[in-house]
Amino acid sequence: MIKSRKYILLALLWSVSLTLFAQEEGENDKLKGQKVEVVSLDELRFKKIDGKPARILLGNVVFKKDEVIFKCDSAIQFIEEETIYAYKNVRFNQGDTLILTGDELIYSEKTEMVEVTGEQVFLTDGKMKLKTTALYYNMGSEIAYYLDSAYITDAQNVLHSKKGYYYAKSKDMFFKTRVRLTNPDYTVKTDTLGYNVNTENSRFNGPSHINTKDGQYLYCENGVFFSQGNEVRLGKNSLLRDKGQTLMGDSLYFNSKTGLGYAYKRAHLIDTVKHINVEGNYAKFNKTTESYMITDSMKMVQYEGEDTLYLSADTLKLFYDSTKTKRIALAYKNVRIFSRNYQAVCDSMAYHQSDSIIDYFGSPLFWMDSFQISAIGIRGFLGE
């Protein structure tokens, strides 16, 4: 009986206090019909702070607005400004998915802006977790952002940046300034990065550096990384370097699972192991088989000791034979060859490293010293 009387008395005092406070300020009861509802608290006080009427809420404070609930140890609610300052053990829940925690919270009902600060501020939506010291969240648009560094983690990724924006509805995140993304299979360093929590795909702008666990290095100034498919599409000054081989182009595509890659427009392949430099407007390569195809205004330079071989053709293919130890080179259509020892013109040619034989097809013409040779086909042998 004593306990029930205590609750009745508390409720009565609450009602009387609200009525007296409203009369003192010449206003109607603000609590009724307000968008933000006080769900629970242990103690309520009223006072003026800087001449403004305010409610002081103490102990197990819980506010509710639509589907949003935020809790704290204590709070100050400015009635006329429709602003709430919450302190200690702040926890902000929107539905069943988004949870925001920190030391202090400021909420403006007029702008629907939430500002949470603290030594450690956390935001999670069930799939990812964001850690920072100050986070801003618009309840209307469901957009959160930070301006002074944060770490974001999910099942496989860790991301750090100076600034960031998170769109809760689409699960899109955008990061700016000193962005670092770490994945078990790769790392990304860039200036601007877009990331989707659902697809785990990344988009980057500005000078971007990607290193894979297999030792590949990629560079571009805009691109897309498809995490689940291990695909990367690079644009603007793109570059792929792997074990002594470098492929450049206006745009590149590479799949680390299949080992297939493509270069478009001003494609440039440099092989420092085999001393080959090849250019064209389109290139295709297979990392697994170490095969290449370069076409559209192809030009090749090969350095062998003091000699240099120049080759131009419509298309060049480089690949290993069935033994996977000897190389085969095929060049076709409008083949032109120039070296210190000889020059040649033909429709197509084939070189087999296994027996050092070169076949020239399509009425080739040969110039060597003071000799000119023409035939339906010519076979040459490379050797001492």
C-alpha cells in the first residue's frame, strides 16, 4: 500500500508541476501533443537557464519520437527551443537496426538533427560499426556524418577516413580525405571513396592505390572495386603492376579470381623480365596463363643485349606452348620489323621459342645487309 501511494503521489506531483510551470510561463501544457515524448525518468525539476524555461530530467531518462528512442542518465529539455541536451550513457535507437551511443547528445526537434559526442561514439546498423568522437545524424533524412576521423568495420573490412557520410536508407557511405580501406584480400588508399554496406562494393575518386594479397599493385584516379566478385575497374591514368609486368591504359579491368584483365585506349605493357615494351589501343591478358593480346595500332620494342627489335602490326599475341616453358609470339596483318641486323615486311609472322624458328607469311620482303629477299613465305632461325 505504501509503495502504491508513493507512485500515486509522484504522478500527482508530476501533474501539478507541469501545470504550475505552464501557468508561470503563460503557456499551455507543453508535454501534451509534443512530438518528443518523455517515457520515463526518476526525478523531474524545473528551472530557468540563461532566462529560458527548462526541464531537468534525472535518472533512467527515456525519450521517444515516432520509432526513435533515446536514453541517458540525465537531460535538460529547453521547451521553447524544442532542444534536448542528454548526458552520460547516451543510447539512441531508430527502429530495430540503427543504434547510436556516446557520452552526450544534443537533439533539435525543429531541425531533427542529433549530435552525439564522447571519447568513443559508436554507430551500428547490424552489419557495420562506426567509431568516432563526434557524429551528426538527421532523423528526417536518416543521414549521419562525421568531420574529425572515424573507423568503420564490417564482417571483412576496416575503413578509416577524416570525413564521412552514411545514408541509412540505401546503406551507402562516402568518405573523404586520407581514406584507408583494409580487406583480407586487398588494401585501398585514396582521397574519396564510396562504399555500400550491402554489396561491399567500393568506388574511389582522386589518386588511388590498391595492393592485393597476391602482390599486385593498381593505381587509378577513379574506379570501382566489386568486393564479392574480386573485380576492379579502373579509369584515368590506370595502372596494374604484377611480378615485373606493368599494364597501363586509359581504363583497366581485372578479375583476381579468373586472372583476366583488359586495357582500353593507349594500352601499354612493360615486361622488365623479358625486356618487352608493347603499345596499342586494346589489350587483353590472362595472369594465370601469362598470355597477352594487344591490338589496334600495336607497336612493340624488345631489347636483347645491344640489339633492339622494333615490331608493328595490327595484332600481337604472346603465350606459352603446351609445355608451359617456351613462348610463342604471333603477329598478323601489316607486320613491319626493324632491327640492326635485318628489316622485314609481311602479312603475318610466328615465332616459336622452343626451336627459335620464325615464319613469315604473306609474300614477305626481307632486307639484310645489301640483300633483298622476297618469297611466298620465309622461315628464319634465330641463333648464334
